[in-house]
Amino acid sequence: MSTDNPVRGALLVSGAALMFASMGGLIRLAATHMPNEQVVFFRNMFGLLVLLPVLWQRGDRIDLKTAHPGLHLTRSLFGLAAMYCFFYALRILPLADAVLLNFTAPLFIPFVAMLWLGERVSGRIWVAIAIGFAGVVLILKPAAGLYTRGALFGLASGALAAVAMVSLRKLSATEPALRVVVYYGVICTLVSLAPALWSWQAVTAYSLLILAGAGGFATMGQYLLSRGYGCAPAAQIAPFTYTSVVFAALYGWLFWQELPGWTTAWGTLLVALAGALAARRRPGSASP
């Protein structure tokens, strides 16, 4: 896959952002009827089912053999943990706030790269992190308080997603997007089954329909994200992931009458700016 097509990468990542925002809206609807453990499991199960027609169509042309099983497992488990935290935050926080907290992942990526890859955190990165968390304070303090349970789970989803994103970037360098998504779907579905059975409740057809839609949006978002990060360096396309916050704010306004104030708008801009600064690398430096 070409890695020098930033326009295509930006379009793919923006499309992924719309898919993830749509998933978040549907998950919020489902969360009012089901425990979090079941929501996570069905989101993963339906996401995996969406892939079946693609796998059937490609048949023998699909190569699922990988030389990086550990990276697939790391990406999947940390992504799953982020999902549990994110879905819980969606229950409590305004939709745009929960989505934005999940998208604080680029602020945590430098720490992950420092601990995992031994990369040095520059002064510019520290500035970006400070700007980003100033934006988080602007968004959460007027809405629900910085230290609410929902806010902390939202931030945790961003931190856990950072590990998954570093793993995804490493996988995208050598692994086809479909293979990455298939491993993610299988691992997350199997691992999330046990907690779902432990907290099982009767499921309505309405809830299943909503979760089927959420799983479809999520799988398409994962696929578009994998393709997007394979088209261009993260520094050029990472800022476009924040369009998800705009889409989520629109959904929140249309369906829940959540009107973002000026502090939310400024906070979003600060977090997006910080994410762009954190993703940007110096000329000649290695990408994680």
C-alpha cells in the first residue's frame, strides 16, 4: 500500500471518525437497556459478523497467517479495555465529551512510545500534552466536574487506546487492513464473552438491532482507520480523527439536545491542536 497519499489518508480517517461517532450514538442508546459487559460483547460479535460476507467473497485469497501474533494480541486487549471504559463513559457524559476523552489517545502516545519503544519525550511534546489537558479541563469542568467517575473512565479509555494505536501503527506497516480487523474482531469477541455471560440479562430485539448497527459502524471504522494509517504518516492524518468529536456533537444536539458551549468548542480545539503536535515528528526521526 502507498504510504505517500495524505489526501486519501485524511479522507479515510475522516470516514472512520464518522463511523466511530455513529457507533457511539448507538451504544448510548443500547446502554440504557443492557449492562456494559453485554454491550461490549454484542458490539464485538456483530462487528465480527459484518466481516463474514467479505471473508466469504474473498475465499482462498485471504491470508490470515501473521508473523506478529503478539502485536495483534496487544492491540486487541488494550483496545478492548479501552472499549469497556469508553462505553461506560458514554452512559454518563454528553456524547461529544465522551468521544473527545476517548480521542485524547494522542496525548498518551508519547508516554507509551517512551516506555515501550524507548523514545525520548521532547520539550515540544510536553508542551503539547499540557495544551491537551488544558483542553480536557475546559470541556469537563463546566459540564460535570473533572474528577467524576465518567470523566476518569473516559480518560482511561484514551490512555488504553494509545497503546492500541501504537500497536496498530506498527501492524499497519506490514499487515493488510483486513487481517488486522479480523484478528481484532476474533480476539475481542472471545475475550468479552465471559464477562457478558457473568452479567447476562434478557436482550430485546430492539437492543440487538441497535448493537448490530453499532458493530457494523465500528468494523467499518476500524477498516478505514487501518487503511488511512497505511496511506500516510500519522503526523499528517492524525488531526483528522478529531472530526469524530464534531460528528458526535452533531448527534448529541440532534438526538439528546446537548448543546456544546464555548468552553467545549475551545477545549476541543486545544485537544486537537495538542494531538497534532504530539503526532508530528521531526524530520529524520523514526515513526513509532
